[in-house]
Amino acid sequence: MIEISKLTKSFSGQVAVDDLSCHIGPGEVLGILGPNGAGKSTTMKMLTGFLAPTSGTASILGFDIRTQTRHAQRQMGYLPEGAPSYSDMAVQGFLEFIASVRGYRGAQKRERVDRVIDLLELGDVRRQTIETLSKGFTRRVGLGQAILHDPRVLILDEPTDGLDPNQKQLVRQLIQDLGQDKIVIISTHILEEVSAVCNRALIISNGRLLADSTPYELERSSRYRQAVTLQADEPLDLLALVVLPGVAGVEQNPAEGSLTLLARPGEVIFPQVNALVTARGWKMKRLELEQGRLDEVFQTLTRGESA
């Protein structure tokens, strides 16, 4: 388990991470979500021992990151922001170098490197120097060095940054597979990433923890929970829709010609809306029940508005 207690980091009097506390167990894929400058990368760097906290503590599987740094670091794999590497090295040579640093030799080293190249589909570029790779391939090489030694803890800073849709799907599936028996922590500002791979999310802003829940529960707190979005070939009777039982209000989107009916808290309005659409014979392009919007919850929290 990872234990974080009152973790704080200041730079020249400016607080980057403010009194952060939580615990994370095996099987959790945790997304640390926040706007740029929220303190996500600083938190990652403290957990990996790269930065010393100003105050507070963190332990990785029982090893204190300040007093038992080397023991804690042996338990983890780390993909820093930007996936730094030795750009003049070939992909295979770089991974072999990392394997040697990790203490692997001979057949065991070859096995580890070949496994990572296979998992991340790097075979076609294994002889290329890293400086010639696209941003997506460079990121995958960085992820490869992080998982090469099969660590019990993975800390990944923006792991899908720069990947195309196919590469994103590959990495997301790998993270989900790894997260079944490891602790995986992902830092991201991409909301889609949290919904796709995480079973728990922390939202931070200005270094402070604002929410700690599952993506599903966060979506449930959205004002769009149980909302219904409609788009038709013809103008709709707006008055007939807004007076339906349980409807709290309406939002119109002229750009796409749709409207969204908001439900009162705890109300389910889809059956009434669907019944009215059927009764009036409206031809619908879209009739969609919403489960909530993570982006709306995120914006509400990080802008300091009242939820």
C-alpha cells in the first residue's frame, strides 16, 4: 500500500502541494486529475523520491520515501513527464541499458527487453535511435523502461500524451491489465483518460485535494445526471417538454440544434420525455440519457464554484 500523509511542497514560499493525504492499495488504478499547474507532477516527483517534501510523509509498500529512498524506488516504475531518455541510443540498446541498471544479465535481460518490445509493439523501431521516433513511440519507449522490471507500483505522468487513437487504446489496455495486481498512479489533465482506465480519481487544484472518489460516483454528482438530450428533424415544443414532471430546466445548443433537459435531483425523466416524443410523432436524430458529465464536475470543483 502507498500511504500519503499531509504531503506538502513549497517553492520560494509558493505552495505547489498543500497537505495531501490518502492511501492507495493493490488493484487500484488511481488518476490524479487537475488543471495545468495543479501540483500533479510535483506530487509524482515526491512519491518517487525525486523531490523531497517540505513537510509530510509518504511510504511505498512500507518504505519511507525520505529515509528509505532506495528501497522505495526499487518497488516502482516511473514514467516522468515528457518521457526523458538518451536520444542518441537505439530503442533496444536503451532498454538493454535500463535492464542492466536494474541488475539483469544474460538471458534474463534479453527476456525482459523482448517482453517489453512485444507488449508495446516496438519491434518495427527497435533498431532506430530514439531521437528519430515520433512523440508517440518515444512515450511508449518511456513506458517500456518503467515496466521492464515488473514493479509492484507504477507511477505514470501523462502516459498517453502524444499517442494516436490506436496507440492510446494499446496503452490503456496495458494499464488496465497491469492494474489488476499492482498499484498504478496516473497523472493527467485529460478527463477521458480517467473514465477509460481508472477505478479511482483524485481531483486537485492549487495543490489541494478537492475530491476522492470513483469516476462513476463523480459523474453521479453532476448536474447532468439523468439529463436527456434531444435533437430532431423539426422544431420541438419546448414548453411541452419543460413542464414535464421532474424537469428542472433546459439548456439549448444552437450550434448542433439540440437541447438538454435537466432532471431535478433524484428524479428520472427519460420515460416521460420518451412518451411525449412518441405521442407527438417527432422524428428524432438523437434521444440520449446522460449518466453525468465528469468535465462539468471537474470544472465546478476546480473553478471554486459551489457544486
